[in-house]
Amino acid sequence: MADTSASHLSQNVKSLDYTLQEIWSLYDANVPEFSEKCLIFLNAKSSFLNDLVYFIHANLENENQSVNKILTEIKDRNHSSILEVKESFRIEKQAMETKLKETMLAKAEIEASLDLLKE
């Protein structure tokens, strides 16, 4: 992803503004004076900035789609992992319950044997 920190963006905007000022200076110095000279430059500048906004918007939209795709993949992997963990816990619980039943049965048998030995 591109560096979109505030200071970096500010530098880029200042650089763009400086470049547009230089273009205006060159345009103003090299184009003969006529009534619509400034209007033509401003129209071109406006068109350029509009295209730039659409370009940035398209890039941000693509970035947003990529991030959403990554987030969806992470969500799916997490969901699968959760299901696997739940299943392993269910199996472990069943195994523990089985061991508990066996232990309780063995305890009952030992207690019965102890009672027989006492008699």
C-alpha cells in the first residue's frame, strides 16, 4: 500500500501546487495575451485535478476491495479454526466423560469388593 500518512500527503499536495504554479508561469510567459488565456489554463487545471480525483478514487476503491477480500479470507479462516477447535473440545469432552464413567464404574466395583471383604 502507498504511504498515506498526513505529512506525506501534505508534501505531495504542496509539490503538486508548486508544479501547477510553475506550469502557470511557463504558460503565462509563453502564451500571448488574449481575453480567455486565464480561463483556458484554469479549465485545463480543473480538468487535470478532476482526473486526479477520479484516479485517486479508483485506487482507493481497489485498495478497499483488496482489504475487504483479505478481511473476508481471514474471517473464513478464523471461522474454520473455531469450528476445528470446537470439534476437538467436543471430542475431548466425550473422552473425559467416558473416562469419568469408567472411573466411577471401577470405583463402584472396588467399593463392592471392599464391602464383600469386610463381611
